Amino acid sequence: MTKMFSSPQLVVSAKLTTLAQTAFGVAIALNLWVNPSLAGDPFRNREPHQIGDQTEAAFKAIFQQGNYPAAERYLEQAISKEPNEPLAYAIKASLAYGNKDWAKLDTYSQKTLETGQKLIDNDPLRGNLYTAVGHFLEGAVVISRKGTVNGVPEAFSQLRQVYEYLDKAEAISANDPELNLIKGYMDLLLAVNLPFASPDQAIGRLEQNAAPQYLVDRGVALAYRDLKRYAQALDYVNKAIKSTSDNPEIYYLKAQILKELGQKEKSQQMIQEAIANFDKALTRKSQLPGDLVKQIEGERKNAISLKNPG
């Protein structure tokens, strides 16, 4: 696994900090609120692992419902009541990254790593997995503080450890859905940025073994979008909408895909449909981060400029 990372330049190509956002935080009340009393393992239908109710509620609030304020409230409860759950700290780190709060990113990256290491004795699979995630987030801290060029050598060292611990987790349970979701997102980003990596293999990992399904569909849609295979991206984003129809971020993703497809096919109808999906995402802007709202508004304005140009 680590052989593919043979030079610091590949770390730059892999866009380490972007992966931190994509894998955890590009995330996503709506009318449906998470009920912590019904919470369980969000990844596994069989043989669930012990994940705290508040952590699971925060996970769903972001990735299933696209409700960031609710997620923040659940995370505060999770850190208080479930202090040994590394997923809570990983989500906090990703939110800090999205807010460009480098101090909090540093704090919660360290907490992810520490709790992941402590978990290895009781739950080797998830302990190794989140030790890998912690090292990855630590690399994101380095890049954010030192810049891509100056931070590469240290980030490269962290990335080696990421795959060392991912390999350990995979040796325990290669088909585990949580492992395959996180590693699948990582592999997809590498595949769309490195010429020798296989996007189809990464997509296969997600489709065959990862869960929950709505994040599988979203991840594959993101991959096809970045690969400029827009028709396939549209198929998968529509699948994701069926199971997360209240999530504003999924309509934002669909709008991006339709805009690119409309430009490619010179279709004003698709451009108009893209604008409608930008609008749908913005109807729930109060639950999205401010910077993300500005980004959606900017892309919507650009789409409008494509209507009947000249």
C-alpha cells in the first residue's frame, strides 16, 4: 500500500487538505431531526460496533441531513458524554478545517489520533482506522500552516503512517463498511489526481463494501464529476437524492453536475435545471456554513450568466 507514495510530489498531487474536507467534512434540519435515542452504528446493519448515540446523531445530521448547527450541538454532547469516541473528534476537525480554524483543527486532529490509539486494545479495527485518520488530519494541519511546498516532507511522513494503519485495519476486516467508506473516499481522490491510479477500482471498493449507501452514492457522484463523466455522475447523485432528499448539499452537487453537463452539451434546459437545484440548496442555507452558502451563490450566479449568453 505505501509503495504508491514514493515521492513528496505525489502528496501534493493528492491534495491532502482537500481529502480531509472530502472524506469528513464536505459534508452535507431539515424537516427530519435525528433522534439520539434511536441512534446506533451508522455503518453496519450486522454486528454493530459501540459508537456513541450523540456521535452517531452528529454524523447523520451532517452527512444525511446537511444540518451543521444540529451537528455542532450533538458534537458538544458527544465530547462530554462519549469522550473516547474518535469519530466525534474527526468530525470536529473536519468542521474546523471548513471554517479555516487552524487552532481547532490542530486540537481535534490530535484528539482523533489519541483516542484512535487508545481504542486499538478494545476495538482493533476502528482503533487502527481512526489512528490512520488522526495521522491524516495531522498532515492536513501541517499543510494548512506551512503551505503545500514547505509542508510536504512532514505531511508525506504522516501519509505513510495513514496507510500503515489502514493496512492494519484492513488485515482485521477487509470488507468492513466503515473502513471501506473512509478508504474509498481517499482512494477516489487519489484516483482523480494521480494518472496511474484506477478510479474504477476505487469506485468498486465503495460500491461493494462501503456503507451507508447514501454516502457511497454521493462519493461515486463526486468521483465521476471530477473525472468529467457527468452523465454517470448525474445517475449517482439522483440515487443519493432518493435517500437524502432533505439534504441541501446533495442538490448543490446535482446543480454542479448539471451545469457542467449543460455546458458540455450546449443545453439551456440543463443550465436552467442546474439553477433550480442551486435554488433548492439555498432554501435551507440557514443550516449550512456561511462560506459554503457564498460558494453556492457564486456558482449560481455563474450558471445564470450561461443562460442565453451574448
